[in-house]
Amino acid sequence: MPITSVAETVLTFLVEGFFKAIELLISGDISTWSAVSATLNASTGSMLVSLLTGLPCGFVLGYFDFRFKRPIRTILDTLLALPTVCVGLIVYAFISSKGPLGDMGLLFTLTGIAIGQTILAFPVVTAITAAIIENIDPALKLTLVSLGAGKKDIILTCLWEVRFGILAAAVTAYGRVLTEVGISMIVGGNIKYHTRTMTTAIALETNKGLFADGIALGIVLMAIAFTVNLSLSFLRKK
Amino acid sequence: MASPVPLYTLCRLCHYYGGKKVVDIDEFNIPSGSITGLSGPNGSGKTTFLKLLAFAIAPSQGEIRFNGRREYPMSARVRSRVTLMTQAPYLLKRSVLENVVYGLKIRKDTKKLKQRAERALAAVGLDFDGFHNRAWHQLSGGEAQRVALAARLILEPQALLLDEPVASVDAESARLILKASLAARDKWGCTLIIVSHDLAWLNACSDTRLSMEKGRIFSTHEEIILPPPYQTVQTGSTVNWILPLSNGRQVCLPDKTGETALIPADKINIAREVETQFNGKNRIPVLVTRMALEPKTGRIEVDLNADAFGLTLLLSKEQAGALNLQPGKKRILVFRTRDVFWR
């Protein structure tokens, strides 16, 4: 096939996808909005948990010197490249009916997906926070101590001083969570109107040969990511 | 009036960085309400000394007593009473007002914050209306320094430690910083410990002048430091210690019994030219680099440059007149080797 024809085909898909995306959103397509809702629910939950746990862990790792700090950092840095399907498999092993947490009924639920995504986001938040805290100006701690700050004040003020860096960590982690397929597919099971997320829906539509629908959902996903980043950028300016 | 209990009492205080001793003070007191000026070469331990006094770091050995009581870093008692302003103060990424009131807020002392911030900013010569809303990055170096000082003055600390407060500011900012620091002592009896290389500025504000060399403290106007490096020379079977100067000159020193060679200021003579009738062994050409009136005593402070080291002597007006001292004039420094001692 000549190159010009390939380019034309791709362009056609994109244009069709763009208009289809608008149509899906405006028409209130139930399956699209259900996937958007599932994506936002799972990712918001996982981000909240990973931020609440990752920020203090990252602070401790970056601020204090202790035994085994380096090996922990190395493991954490390795986990940044954790394949989502591996996380999906591990979580599946734990929450499937034969797994140790099988009785909790988390398999094929959004909570199950959120657990997997938390495992995915936690190393990102922790490692980036630790790196930011490690690079904090040494004069900051001395200033805080000299102004009478206690340990709690030092932790909170240090985190507030590097808030833009932490925001970047959150955005990076959110990007990873929002775009993963492996966990949602394995743990969630891609059940329509229940655990089907944007990414699993795109994979499904593409498998069915409905490229335009897949591209439309991809555009919607990118629009969500753009909206989140735009909001964070606004917060940063504030 | 000075309190009978010194604000600081230091006992056998030592601090090491990587095995190197950077502060080594046997015993030292700082009276309450005093202003102590500390100078010394880079790396002599001044900043570490201030951090120890600020209880920002724990000494490797020895103890620091504050108000007669042994204290440690992060102790709630000293946290609210001692404050340190570093050479390049860090301003929090907030507005000027938020920076100034930060210390009060963490103390949960939030009464009349704006009025108090206004007074603190006025004390350092900054207009509240023009500055309180400015962000930390919208200030010049001198303004940032003054905001940092205001953030400390608002706390009305018992001890205010200033590390090179005028190193990177213009003359007007230096004057305002001096004025605000002196006002702190006058208003609530704040004890000031100031490190500076600006000797004239330091002399203008200090009650006591100290020098630091290799982590040790010396009284500036009473003891003159003959700074290292020292060398040995072999004459026949005897080994003598010397301080080498340029052009092959040297200062002869007695046998080494300590780290630093010193000479009492009252054992030093200044001669117009080499006087043969004087039996002193050391005759060192010096250049008069600065003369200033010390307002508190009426004496003349004379800075002399002896090539390998500098020294400051306090002379009476009559002495200075008799020697016809003027900046730029060359004179001879004369002292006996046996008057030099080691510490």
C-alpha cells in the first residue's frame, strides 16, 4: 500500500474518531460515560491512597538517613518500571476465590482495580517525593529550626515548600494510573457498565475492528488527562 | 543591667566534621543582653559555632547551658528563645507577610499578626503596605535579608544570632540591619551574637569583639593571632618554629606547645623604623590599612597588614599621633619571641 494511502487512512480514522468522540460525549452514550465513570472512580481512589501513603513514606526516605535506605531506594526505583500486567497478576492471585483475600469479593470490582492501581502509583509518588525532599535546600531546615519549628512543622512546611514538585509527582502517577490496561483487564475483567474502563474499552473496540470508536475513546481519555493537568496547572499558579 | 547568670555557658565544647575538629572551646560565657562580634577567616568554625549556639546541631562533645540549664537541639524551651539568621537566609515560598509571621503561627501566637508584622517590617525599614503582599521572589538581596531579620525580630527572641548579616547588602541595608539589631537589645534585652567579616561594622555594634581561628575563640583586641601555617627550621642541632613571611622574612616563635600562636596586644610595639636599641627579635614591616575611632572607648582602632596576617590594635589618640599613623603609611611591628605563647 502506498505511503500516501496509509497516511490518508490514519487521518480518516483520526478525524472520524474526533467527531465520534464529540458525538459519544454529547449524546450521553451510556457505555462511554460508564467507562469514564469507572476510570475516574478507580483512578481517584487509587491516587488518594497512594498520595496519603506515598507522601509520608517519600518524606521519610528523602529526609532521614537510616540503615537500608539505599537498597530501599533501589527497589523503589525499580518498581517505577513495574509492568501493569504483573501488578494485575499479583493482585489477581491475592483476590481471586482461591487467593488469601478471596473471601473479600474484590475480584472484578472497581475496588480491586483501585488496589492494583495503588500498587502501581505508590512507588511513583514515593520515589519522586523522596528525590524532591533529598534535593531540598539545606538552608530550609536550618531556617525552620531557627524560627522555632518542631518536627511536625518541619515536615509540613518542607512538603508545602516543594508542593510544585509533589504536584508533578502526583501528575506523573496519575498519568500512569489513568493509562494502564493490564490491571483493569486482569483484575476488573472488563465487564460492561461495571468494571470497563476507558483503556479496556479502547482495547476491546480495537479488537472488534471498530477503530474509530477506539480512537474516539482515546480522545476522551486524553481530554480527561488534559482537564486534570489543566486544573493542577491552575492550582500551581494560585 | 547584665543578668548574673550568663545566657550561654559553654563547657568543653567540641564539634567534628568527618573527624576534623571545627569547634574547640574549653570554657566560655556569653552574658545576657550583650552584643558579641565574632570575626575570623573562612573555615575557622564561626558558622558551626553559631549553629551550635542556635541548638540547630548537637555538639560532638561538651555541653551548652542556656540560662544556666543544659539544653539540646529541638528542645521546646530554646526553640522559642533562640533564633539564627544565616548568611543567605531562606525565604519560604510565600508572601512577605507570611514569611514574617511564620514563627508566630507555629507558636500558635496569632494575636494582632498584621500589626506586629507591620512593626517588625518597620524596624528593618520596610514599608508594610508596599511589601506585605510581595512574593518571596520579588525582593532584592537586601530586602530579602531585612524580611528575614523582621521574621526573627517579631519573635522577640532572647538570643539573636546573625551570620554575616551585611555580607551581601548595600550600605543603607547594613545601616538598617544594625539599627534594628541594636533596637532589639535596647527594647527587650536581646543578646546578639554577630559574625561578620566587616570589621568596621562589627566594631560599631559590638560590646565584645572575638576572633575565631581553627575553632578556638580569642579576644580580638587583647590577643593577636599569628595564624598558621607554621614551619620548623634547623639551626645546628636545634629546631626552631617560625611563621614564614614574604621576601624571606619570618616571625620567630617559641617551642610549639599548642595549635595557634598568639601574642598579647600590650606586648606589641609599633616603631617608625627599625630601632636598633630595641632587643626584640621580631621586626615585621606592616602597612596601616585603616584607622577608625572606636566610639565606645574613644580609642583609635588601627588595622595593620603584615602580609601573612592582619591585626587590629587599639591605640590612644596620643599614641596614634606620636607614631604619625595614617592609612598607607609603613611601620615596623616589634615584639619579643618570648612574649609569644601557644594555645
